[in-house]
Amino acid sequence: MNCSINDIARHLNLSRNTISKALNGKPGVSPETRRLILETASEMRYRNVLDYPGNDERQSKGTILFLTKATRHTSFWLCVMEGIKRQLENTGYKLALSIMSEEELRNKELPNLSLTEDVKGIIIVEICNLEMCRKILGLGLPTVTVDMPRNPEEILDSIDVVTMENKRHISHLIDMLVKQGKRRFSFAGDLFSDNVSQGFMDRYEAFTEALARNGLSEDKDSSFTTDGQDQFLNLPYLIGRIKKMRKLPEVYFCGNDWTALQLMHALTYSGYSVPDDVYIVGFDNTTESSESIPALTTINTPKEQLGKTTIDCIVGKIESPERAPMFIQVATNLIIRDSTGDLKEMM
């Protein structure tokens, strides 16, 4: 059974008003508290309609459903949602949030979406399982996905895709590190689970291609490319693997910042120093990446822009359903911080 606002308030020992503001995208809640509330709501399987400021009920054109999965990578999609909120204002549409549990995703089951006639379109985030995407498209509503399943060719005629450029800066950064004298590179990230995105695969492909161009290959003995289940994010698991390694690579490239930060914690706990013993590179530029010690070198994904572009796509598709599907790729940029040592001096 889904929980209520009161259940979340009791669980976090916060006021019902604070919980309501956070869930409804309203001001007056700090980013840290909002993140905690939304993470808890995800874990407790809360679903609610988000009525953002500027959505006048009397002028409402309908509701757009934002469907995502319960995730630990909360800060990424919170920023995407901020862009969605900003762009949604004055469009005449409301936004409804629905969170798919890990169990529903694993069993390929759609959550109870309450699809009334008021729901005009669907935005999906972090749901990259191809079978689930087919089921969502089978609902017959205009749909936009942020990122997409690997090997998405069979659905590209039916869905709008808003994604980020994944390869260029990884390639450039490896060239820089090789020039600096680095030779041993490993990768950390989900490459095998059935919910892995094409974005992750593109990042890994850029990693291996850049190494090959420089006459190198991945140090697979030191890589972490498990199936994306809980053990991969479990610090004891990572620490155990690290302690069994005969030798660390010189550089870890990670599929996203969350993985990079978990790996950094595990390495530090195991007695290694970042960047003295090993460099670490993330992807996404989440809030946590700039606050870690050392601060994480990463590739910035313009998360709010992804959200804004997603709203432009879904509103356009709702109001012009006959238009051709769109594939939009938003540019990224490299941010060099302390986790790659003195690399800044080469810029």
C-alpha cells in the first residue's frame, strides 16, 4: 500500500507542511531537506500530483506524468525536475509524479498509474529497460524519455529522446591523461543489468575506443562492471574487491558520479589516497561531486536544460501528435577538479 504525507512526516520527524512543500515543488524547503524527503518518498513508494506554481487549475490543459524509478541517484533527477518545473510554468499543464519500485522494474510491471483522460503525455527518466519502454508506449500516449535503452532502434519511431553527449570529453580526457604518462585505466559502472542506459554504454565505448587509439586497453582485472544490483553500491563489497587487487590502476573512469563517489569512499577506507594513488573521473556533475573531498573531476550534464527540453518535446508532441519523433542531444562540458591531481595545469 502506498504511504501518505503523514507517514513520511512521522518517519522523518518533520512537519506535514514541510513534506507537502517538498513533494509539490514549492519554495521554503532547503535543497538538502527536499532531497531527503523525495528519497524517503521514493523508498516508501509515495505517489502524488505535483501542482507547480503557475499552473492555474481553471486553465489546465491536462496532466503530464513524470515516471521514474526508485533510485539512489536522486540529485540528478531532482535537477532534471527543476528544469521541468521552470519550463512547465505557463504551459497550462500540470505534472504528476509516479515512482516505479525496483520490484516493479525487475518484474516488468507498470505501477498503478491512474491514467485518467486528464493525462496527456508521459516523461520517463531512469527507466531504460526495453520491455518496460514498450509497455509504456503501449499506453498510447505521447512519450519522451530522458536517455534511452541500449539498442533502442525498435522504439525510436515511437518516442522522443532527450539525451546528453556522452563521448567527446571522455575521449579528450583520456588523451590528456596519456600525455601526462598514465597507462593503466579501469572502468566502474553498470554495463550488464537490463536497465542500463545507452548513455552508459556510450561512455564505456568512448573509454575503450580512446584507449585503443592510444595503443592501450582496459585493465579489466581492476574494473567494476557488475550487474547493477545492490552489491555494486555496497561499500563492503567494493572494499573487499579492492583489498584483493594486486595493483590498482592509475585512473578509474566511472559511469556516473554516484559510482565514482562510492568508489572513492571505498578506496579511502582501504588506505588509498585519491588522487595520490589513483585518479577518479565521474560523469553528470551532481551536487555531491563538488562537495566531496577531494572534489570530483566530472563531465557536466546540463540537467536543468534536459528538463526544459523534455517539456518542450512533450508539449509539442501532445499538441502536434502527427509530427515526427525527435532525437535531441544536449552538449556536455568537462570539469576538472582535485580527484585528477595536477591535470588542471595541462588545460
